[in-house]
Amino acid sequence: MKRAVGLLAALLLAAPGFGATPSPAPAPWRSGVAARKITPAGPIWLAGYANRAAPSDGIETDLFAKALLLDDAKGGRVVIVTMDLIGVTAEIRAHVETEVGRRFGLKPHELLLNASHTHSGPQVAPDRMLLEKIFRRAAKPADVAAVQDYHARLKQDLVELVGESLRDPRPARVEFSQARAGFAMNRRRPEANGTFTNNPYPAGPVDHDVPVLKVSGADGRIRAVLFGYACHNTTLGGSKVSGDYAGYAQRELETTYTGATALFLTGCAGDQNPYPRGATVPGQNPEDLARQHGRSLAHAVHAALAARPRPIAGPLRSALGHASLGYEPLPAKELATYTDAQHTPEVVERAKKLSALLARGERPAPFACPVQVVRFGGDLTLVALGGEAVVDYSLRLKRELAGPAAVWVAGYTNDVFGYLPSFRVLREGGYEGISANTRILNHPGRFADDAEDRVVTKAHELLRGLAP
């Protein structure tokens, strides 16, 4: 009997979880991680809300740009860059793409830039959008200079950040899992008069998935956690710099997993807001609400990591392309309203050019919407779209791409040019469908009804072009 008990004890001690720590599994990937603080040095005009009348007046949380290199050691690699910013412009993307290609040999399809869309971060467009949409005629020369200086430094920081991630790739294991968080809610509420207002709409479509990519070193310790969620970072509306709920979620994860870097990849959040937000709860500090949402999202990541993450194998393949989106021109009567004193001379001039184009029977040139895909063997497919894609894109692509591989869909990638409405939202109209994109003629009209089909078709086309 004693011999049997001793034999059982020996077997238990030899089993994983009893006594000795199991040896780490093989690490087939190579990974590099880098982070850089991008908090503005002083007061700066914040982006996201056009009703602001002064620069920032303090810092609630620091802002960061972070880079994650994933290399399958077989010729496939991608660097995913996340930023606590309102967006990434086409000009910033082009600059970073050119420089990292020249300096580090990184190909365009191997670079993915995603922004958290915090409305408590600095304005990043230093020229037309800055002067016309945000500042109008209210800004002082020092305000414009602060944004221009920040813009120049940001581009340099992003290039150097990518270089840091490429400099020291280490053996790694990559795993995927997902959970759910429930604070995002559709914000397009239908009203009795047929319009859609920006208000909580519990019956509207949502995507509550929280996809999580876990990157561990050869020793089994977590080096990076890439996670996503489809929700605007608009809990806050004040004048202090903050990463909003996504910033708090990253901070909690990095506190919990010592030595790890947490990166937030924004989903298709164009018509999704965090609730409660702002003054929704009487007597509740909005910053406390942002902390609560951040904690809720971090807890979802914890749950995902505890839910048996599946190993991700290669090969890693990626592709980058553009969907050509046509415009429905604004009517002449509407263009005529852009000639009064409430608009800047630049907007008035653009309205005149569009009116002349319309009079000649010509249509505006189509818009090139970036679409990027990353395939992790047969285990995971990531589709990243430009613009503020509404949630319909995520739901449709997950449905159409459903199969053995998990599907992750992101928006706000490579060029946040404004809203990317679906067919449903275009037909309904309203802010995300039309007015947000045309209010200062940053787009010459609403997108044509086939915009959604063109974007989804491009994603399918790019994926078909990747080797299995």
C-alpha cells in the first residue's frame, strides 16, 4: 500500500501543475516589442470635438505609440503599430511607410498603423483639416505651431519606434483567444421624424467581441498582449489629455503582467459609443467612467487569456490594397450654402470648384480606401480597414469569412479619412452616413451605395491572393 501511494505521489509531482514547472513549449515565432511616450509636451488643441474653444489644460494619462513585430522565421513578417491618437492621416502613413522601407527594408504590406481614436488626444492634421475644421478663425499662431511641431515629432517617433521593434527579435510563441465586453452600444437612434440622432440605441447592431493575441517569450512569460474592441474612445469630453478607456485598459494590463506591453487595436466603432459616458450618470465623474470601462475591457482580456488560448502557427502572409469608392455629388443647391461667412475661404473655394464640376456634368474622382489583410496560417485572419468603419463591416466580414480560422476585423487603420458607412447607414443618412463627411467638404459628397460591397470585395480579393 505504501509503495502504491508513493508511486501515485511521484506521478502527480511529475505532472504539469504539481510541483515542478513544466518546460516551455517550442517558440516557432520571432517577436519584437517597442513603446514610446507621445504625450504632448505642453498645451495643445485636442481632436475629436469641433466645439472646443481652447487648447488642453493638463494631462490625465500619458499617451503611447507601441509596435509589435511578428515574424514567422520563414520570410513572413508584419509590424503592427497602435497609437493613443484620434487617427492616422494618409500623409503620416505615407511618410512612415517610405522611411521604414528606406531604413529597415520593411515592405508596405508589412506595416499596419492603427489609432485608438481617443477624443482626448492632440490634433494630428497640421494643415487644411486643422485650420478649417478645428480652429476655424479662433486659434492663435502659437496653437497652430504647437500642432505642427507635434505632427513633425510624431512622424519621427513612429519611424524610430518601428525600427526599435525590428532591432531585437526574440523567439516567441503566439496564441489567440477572445472574450466579450458589454459597454459599447449603438449610437444611431431612429427618431419619430425619420432622422437618426447620436443617442444610446440598445436595439442597434454591436460587436462585443474582445479578440486577444498573446505573445510569450521562450521562457513562457508574456511579452505583449494585442487586444481589440469596437467602440469609440469618447467617454470623456473635457480639456485634459487622456487615452480614455483604451488607455486605462492598457495600463491595467501592463500593471498585471509585469514586463508586458499592451496594445489596443480599434475595431469597427464608427457607430458605437461607450455607455455610460460624459454626463450620462448624474454626479458621476466622466474620468471615473473611463476607468470603469478600461477595467471592464482589461477584465475581458484576463478572461480570454484564461480560456485556453489556441496556438497560432504560420506561415504569416499579408497584403495591402485600396478599394475605389465613388461619390454621389452634393446637389448644386446644397453647395451654394458653402458660400456664406460661416465657412473659411478654403471651404468656399472648394464649394465653387465642386459647383463648376457639377455644371460640367463631371463626377468627383473616386476615393482610395485602404484595406489590409494579415493571415496567420489557417488559424487567424485579420482584416484592417481605413476610416471610421461602422460595425456592419465587422459583422459581415466575420460572417463571410467564418471557418476554421478565427476572424478579427479592425477599423481606423492606415488612413482615418472620416466615416466609412455601410449600405444600411448610407440609406439611413445622418451623421455617420453623410453629414460628418461633407460638413466642410472634406469629401465632395456622400459615398455611393456600393461602398460596402467594394470594401468587402477588396478584402476577399486580397485574401485570395495570399498563399495558403
